Amino acid sequence: MEVDSFPKISQKFDNCPTNMDVNSFPLMSSMKLHGIDFTSAPSRRKAITIATGVVRESRFILESLTSLHDFDTFEQWLCRPGPWLGVFDMPFSLPRELVSTLGWPLKWAPLMAHFASLTRPQIRTTFKTFCDARADGNKFAHRDTEALAGASSSMKWVNPPVAYMLHAGVPRLIRAGITLYGLHSGDPERVAMEGYPGLVARSITRASYKHDDTHRQTNARRVVRIALLERLQAGDYPLGIRLDAGQHVARLIDDAKGDLLDSVICGLLAAWAWQRRTMNFGLPDFDPLEGWIVGA
């Protein structure tokens, strides 16, 4: 079901800090880490999936896989007490070029408040008008981090509808009182960062490993998932974090949509960032309006 609007963000955004004091984040060797594969329309057919684990040395030990089928249960999950660090497969902001052209707020907090006030049809019409006025091959504006990560523009409303993911996800993170690292200061023991599983998967293979269409969930894609898991388990990819999937290997292979595997990859990104928690979580200095993707 598509929801066209969301409740207003209740928090005031005046004087919201643009960054978080890393030293205020709890330093725990048993820190709970979550990887979240998000969808803008959760249902029984397409869930929000969460991989939860801990990091030991250079291993991400997968403890559980959770599927949430509606926003109510997702919002309840967000409110579980910390300390935890979650990497979410959803964009956390929009391209500065787009925002400037539209005359929208150039500070992240009021920009998100404005964006949350729009309906999906309004978003689609506004972004389509922006694209229609631009030359072929340069229709979409991009954030700097998207170019490096190879991710779709966060203004795309179809294939994939990441603009709707931003619209559905970020206001809920804010209302839950979560810190969005480098963008919004909330509970210092519940911290969210932006991730992109494709960044990690493509560092291993360019072959397709998933599809939502049952007719395209082929054995060839299953073979690719197996190969991906083997490389992740060996730590044989640029992040170098070894996956300890334990009893969950079969589920990761059998999930032809790839949602569970994508959540695990986000968990690996969380482990990589957690290892670098005293070094800005491995992030460079970035535009506080646009945000940054972990590992890019």
C-alpha cells in the first residue's frame, strides 16, 4: 500500500547540531549492530529486514534476522533502547543541486521537515518537472556520495523509488529520537548511518544476485548469492570484515529477493564503521546537507 503523506515531524529543528561528538558515543566491545534493508511500502510480500549482530575483532557475528511487515512494528523496533548502531539502506538526504534549484531550505533539518510535509504525488510532480527541464543523460541531480558509491540519485521516484524511501524512513527516524550521524542530534545511544549494499556487492561481482519478480528468481542468481556469501565469510573483499552467519546461511541463500542478504551487508558496513568509531566512523568530511554513505 502506498501512503501519500506522513504525520508532521513533531520536533523543533532550530539550532539542531550538524554533527555529533564521537566521544559521547558509548565504547563497548559488545556493541549491538544492525543492518536494515528498508522498503517504502512494507507488506507480507516485501518486508523491512534487519540483520543483528556484534563485531569480534574482524568478524561480524550474525545473531538474528528479523522481518517487519508494516510501519507500526518498524517504529516500535526503532524505539528499542540502545546502545546500538544501525546502517540503513535508504537515502538520508537530497542533492544540494536539486534543493538549491527548487529553493528549498539549505539546512538539513528544515529541509527534512519540508520534504516530510509533501505527498508522494507532489514529490513525483516536482522532481519530474526538474528532470524534464534538463538535458538527456543528466536528468537527475546526484549527491557527491552517490557518485562514489555508484548509488541511484536520492531524487529518483521509480526503479528504485529511493525518494519515497527517504520520505518514508527519515521522518520516522527523527520522530523516534535517533541520532543520524553528522546530520541530526538525538539519542547518542541509538545512532543511524546511511548504507548501500550495492557498494559492497559490486566490489565482489557485477552479476545479479536477486530479483523481486518471482519469474526472474533464477538458479543463476542463487549461484551468485552463494559466491557472494563465500567471499563475505572469507573477508575477501575491500571492507575485509568476515561474516560469521552461523545457522542463517541457508536463509540467506534461499531468499531470492536478496532482502536478507542486503540487510547482512548493511550489518557488515555497521561493523566496519564501528571499528572506526574514533575516526569519524570511517567517514570523510562531508556536506552536512547531503550526508554520506558508509564505506564510500
